[in-house]
Amino acid sequence: MSIRVAVAGASGYAGGELIRLVAGHPEFDLVAATAHSQAGHRLDVVHPQLVGLDLVLGETDAATLADADLVFLALPHGQSADLAAQLPPEVRVVDLGADHRLADPYAWANYYGGTHAGPWTYGLPELPGQRELIAAATRVASTGCYAAAIILALAPLVAAGAASPADVVVVAASGTSGAGKAAKPHLLGSEVMGDLTPYRVGTHQHVPEIKQATGATGLTFTPVLAPMPRGILATVTAVPARGVDPRAVLAEAYADAPFVHVLPEGAWPHTAATLGSNSCHLQATVDVDSRRMIVLSALDNLGKGAAGQAVQNANLMCGLPETTGLSKLGIAP
């Protein structure tokens, strides 16, 4: 029997990617897609890449979503909690927003503001023991896009005692789809092309999420807007806590992880290789001068960083193999 699925926030980039994945999923049946300002419009008008899906976007309310077995919330931060609270407890919910990621209400207040809605099960299956927790949950908070790339690069090194948690430095570049679909002057093509722009330097909202998931205690994070539609490339550096090969630590940690690939020696991650996939590509080395560990991490911010990650979590919640309906393989050129 197919699993009835609804997607709230379907007019955005992450929502559109979710619908594409759900439509191709062998066990999911898309029964509702909702939006705010685009409610009442045909789905294939809002997302021309989804031609052939005969759906009209509904209003984003509990009544429209409650008939589903599984609901994805692809809403702006701060808008998921109230809606989720109105859904029946037996409905499985995967939230792509930040509302339920953080356990610390003070961290929420400092980085997001407003009322802290409380934590749900954190949706990164590759963390130790997390698959089992996700599989047993009816409410799961998926990761942030930058957070996914950085946590996958850093968490095994801190857990193994190979990297000091006190001095982690990250510079990460992301495509413009990470900023959402709303029209903004600084995201116009003429503003973005030929330019790299840092933003939220030292104040990015994914910092407490990364620290919570990795055990890092000191994190300096500089995000950079890159002139590409999608993709993240993160450079993560840390001080070695003991003399080990960081690549070997990562390879052991992800030996059985279907979507995390530690590349062969000499091969470096790049964003284009992950596009359209649910994969994260990693490589690690030690700087010959500073002796700091360097880990490069690449993923598709709309794939493993958002919609693909959400479907991976939903598969586990529904008792399906986590790879169902998802591809490890990117598209090129």
C-alpha cells in the first residue's frame, strides 16, 4: 500500500525538489501540495520542470495536510511549529525548517529569535545511533544545508578524539538557491554573476546546530554566496588532538553509509559532481605547514542538504530502506 504524502511550502526550491523526488518514489503517493502566495496556481506553472503532475497548490493549513500519512514541511524558519502542532499525532512529519533542530532555547533565541518550539529527533542518519532514533520517530527535524556538509566532515573526527573541538574554522560557499525563491535585489543575476560575497559572517544560524551535532565548542564560520544555482563546498579545518590520518577516520566512520563517499587519495570534492544526488563527497588531508586537518565536503544543497535528506529520513520513519527513491549519482555536465 502506498504512503500518502503532502508537501507544505511546495512553491519554493526545496519544495519543488521534494515533489520531484516524491513523484519518482516507488512507495509514495503525492496527494497534496500547498503554498502561501502561490496557492490556487497549477503546480507545473510554478515549477515548469514538474510538467505532467496534475495538481493545484492548496492553502497551507492543517485541514489540507491532515489526510496524509506523511507530511513534509518546507516552510520558512519559524512557520513550521504551529502548523505541525495542529496535525494528528499519528501523521509522520519531517520539517526542513529550523524550528525543531536545536535543543538549547538560548541558542534559538540568539540565532533565530522568537519562541523556542522544542527539539524533535535530529534528522542526520549518518550520526552514530541516529538511524534507529529516526526510524522510531513520528517527528523529525532535518538538517540545515550548510550544517549537513560541515557535520559530515567534522563529527567523526571529534568523536574519535582526532580533532580538537575547541578550534574549528569553516569557510563554505553555497549556490543562490540556498537563499530561497523570494525575489531579492542582491540575488539578481547581474548582482551575483562574477562575484563571491560573504554574508552573516560570525553570526550564521547554523552554528549552534553544527556545535550541537558535532561536539565542537569553538567554531568560526564564514559562509560565501557563489555564482551558481545549487551546491555547497565547505572547507573545514581543525587542530589535531592526536596523530591520526583524518581520511582514514572518515573512511571508517562512513564505510556503511550509502550516501557519504570518501574519495580516493588525490581526488577532491567539487559541487558539480553531487548535483541532483543525495550524496556528500569528502576528502581530508593535513596541512604541511600548520599541521591542521583539512576536510573538503561537497553536496547539493537541495539534495543531501534539504529535499534528499528529508526523503532519506522519511524512508527510515516509514520502515523503508533509506536509499529508496534516492540516487547516489550526480548529473553532468
